Amino acid sequence: MSSTIVKIFFPLALFSSIFSISSSSSSIDFWCNQTPYPEPCKYHMMSHSHHKFEPKHRSEFRKMLVQSAMEQAQVMREQAQNYGPNFVTTTQRFVFNDCLKLNDNTIFHLNQTLLALHTSNSCSSLLDAQTWLSTALTNIETCRSSTSQLRVREFTAQNNVSDNVRRMISNVLAVNNGDIVMMKQQNNNTQKKTCGFPSWFSGRNRLLISLKPSSLKANIVVAQDGTGHFKTVQAAIDEASRRTVKTRFVIRVKRGTYEENIEVDKDNENLMIVGDGMNVTIITSNRSVKDGITPSMSATAGIDGAHFVAQDITFRNTAGPEKGQAVALRSASDLSVFYRCSIEGYQDTLMAHAQRQFYRDCRIFGTVDFIRGNAAAVFQNCIILVRRPLQGQANMITAQGRGDPFQNTGISIINSQIRAAPDLRPVVDSYQTYLGRPWQQYARVVVMKSYIEGLVNPLGWSPWGDSDFGQDTCYFGEYMNNGAGSSTQSRVQWPGFHVMTSQNETQQFTVAGLLAGSIWLPQAGVPFDIGI
């Protein structure tokens, strides 16, 4: 897999910026010393001939950082490709293919970032860039996690270059975040709303088009009985990928149980898959990590193409609790929507891997870490159903993967319900259930205005193993919840736990604040609440 890389170099005369400084301070050392990782910044910025210009503005420095990160990412991918012939076991090949795809996607998202920053310095472009940079970093960490978990040591030699890429991306995240903060402050001072939602958006529900499968005009119909264009969902997806103009393309999947694994590639954008109802249109498989594959590749449905919409359908993984990590849905689709979908599994059911995702009126079933990943994901009016785990296991509803303090990611559960699934209800007192645990150092999860049944442990949140990892640096918040499990009186006493008391605290976790949803969600044709 390869990407077309657009290399853009920036002579100083082309740029001006409101974030300028005097030329006497405009050295590489000066700029790099303001980043979290100054040493790799100085080394890579000064070692290439096209970086002979010293930036005079933050905007120039930011673009040069992205260019350097992309060059190192290309080295990382080339090194990974060289390992291919040495891999002979099934597990090695799965890890190799997964990491190669993730490395390719890292370059793709860095290239997106560079193009966005080159064409605009608006708040919207900066927010997009922060999303794509966060995704690029997440891709690297996902590869490293899989190689470690499945003990594919051949990738160990690549750690040095992947460390360089990770640090360079972290540097850009920090610089870009600083510009976002400054632009928001300027907007506030001038009473502009370019980084928020438009004034005509109220906090009330904006019901747009509650689409019914029968009212949609499908480009392709999938039916097991032969009455459609194809009998499998993947065949329809492959057909959609061949179109040259990537306008909205609707695949209707008639009722039935489709036993297959589906993938939507990153180049297959604006795809919509609509079933006849979450109880009657089901895509199912049973892959798991116990089969020697990565968590990402265990997914029944893997979605990478941007602007993806799924409606009235079930994604299911039937591997069961004994098989461990087994993903039903993995999404890294930016600006994606899942509406009236059921996502069913046990451990790692939903891998909200990266980018901006919106879930509305969905059901999510699982046991351990069953809503996980490092996307910016908002769940509205959803029902979260906790299943019976293996004996001795505890249920963890969320495991959020924010590993950098400037990633704009998090899990936000709003106006939803957290309940025991039917199989857990008779034995609910025999198992511990928690709202989540800090999978990565800067994990962010909030539960707001939701109903929480009494199955949730009074502590609310669980440590990661026997350590205090992430307890100082995470952000776990609760706001105006109800139900027997919602009391915060006995919650954990971590610095990272917050009982949120005002709407101001909640705004960064709304559809507007976390997803910039007021800009793109109206086009999706689903109901949503812009605020809390």
C-alpha cells in the first residue's frame, strides 16, 4: 500500500503570521527549545538542506516540523517493508501487514496536515490538523502495542526511528495546540465564533432527517437471496471503491446475517451502509487475538474512509469471552456517524481507533475495555450494556488511549444509559463493573446526564492493574448523572477524577467542543444535540 506524498517546502518570503517575533530570536534552537522534545527537533530540522531557512513565524516552524516528521515516517515505513521477506509465521505476517498499513496511514495523515496548514491558517484548519496529527501518533502507538503484545520482536530494531517520528509529531501537536489556544483567545476578544459553533445553533436537539431505509435511494443493494446486485457486503464496498468521484454512495444491505469481515479503505470516502434494522441486518464474524492476529485485524468491520455513515445495522463478533480481545467494529473514519447501530462483542467490542466519530441511538455490548481507542468519540442517546465476563474478570466499560497531552481525543457519553445486559443481570453482584480505567497516561472519559444502574462499583473508576498509572494525568469526569450507580460520594480520590459542576466544564466534551460537529454533522442527516 502506498500514498501519494506532496512535498511542500516553505521559503520565508511566502509567509506572514500574526504570531511573529523579532528576527534576532528566529533560530532553530529558539523554536525547538519551545517544544516537548527539543533535541530531535534540532537534529532533524538542521540536518536537511531544504531546512536551511530559519523560521521567523510560528506558522513556518510548524510546517517545517510536519515536513521533518513526514520524512522520518517515510524512513519508518521503508524499514518496515524491509522486514517483510523475513516473516514466515501467520502471526508475523498479520503484524507486518497491520503495521505497514498503519505506517502508510501515518504518512497519509501527515500529508493531509501539511496541505491543510499550507492552504489556510484558520481555526478550522488548525483543528483538522490537530485531529490528523493525533491520528498519526495513534497509528504509531497501535503498531508498537501490537508488536509487543504478539511478541514480534523483529520490529524492535525499528523502535528508534518510530521514537523519532513520535517525538516530532508530539512537537507539532504542542505547537499547533498553542496556536489554537491563541486563536480562540483572539476570537473571544473580538466576539467571533470561528472556533466554536455558530450562533444560530441552540443547545436543543436539532432533528434533521430521520432517515428510513426504505426512503433512501441506494446505489447498490446487497441481498443474500439474489435480489440485489451482490450477495456479500464486501463485494459492494469493493465496487464502491472503484468510483472516480467520491460523492456520497449508498449501499443498502437487506435483512439477513452476513458472515464476513468487511473493510473500507481510507481512499473509499463518503460511503453509507444502511441495513433494514439493527435486529435484522447483521454482519458477523469470530476473529480474535487468540487466533494470532492483531486487535485491529480481528474486527468484523474495519472502517478507514472518511465521512462514513452506518445506519440500522448490527456489527457483531461472536468469538466470546474465552477468546479475549475480539473487535466487532474498528473505526478510524474521520467525521463518521453510526446511527441506530448495535455493536456486539465481549472484550474490546468497539475500537474507536482515531479521528472524529459520532454515535447516536446505538447499543454497545461488552465486558472488558469494550469501548476503547483514541478517537474523539461522542455517544448520544446510546444504551451501553455490560455482559457477563469470565470468572474472576472485572468489567471495564472504557479504556481511552490518549498518550499525548495535546491530542484532541476523548470519549464522551451523553444522555445515555449504562445497564446490565440480560446475561449479567441474574449474577450482577458476582462481578465488579467500572466506568473505565486509564489505558494511556492522558486518558479522557466523561459521562454526562446519563442513567447509571447500580451495577457500577461505588469507586466508579478502576486503576490500571496494581499501579497508579495515569491517575494524576487522566481526566475522568461525571456530570449530572442519575440512577443507583451515579453517586459520586465514594468515587476514587485521584487528581484526575472530576465531579463536574458547571456547564462551562462540559463544553469541551460536547458535539461542538470535541467534534466541531456543528460544521459537518448537519450533512449526515441524523439527529444530534450540539450541547449538553
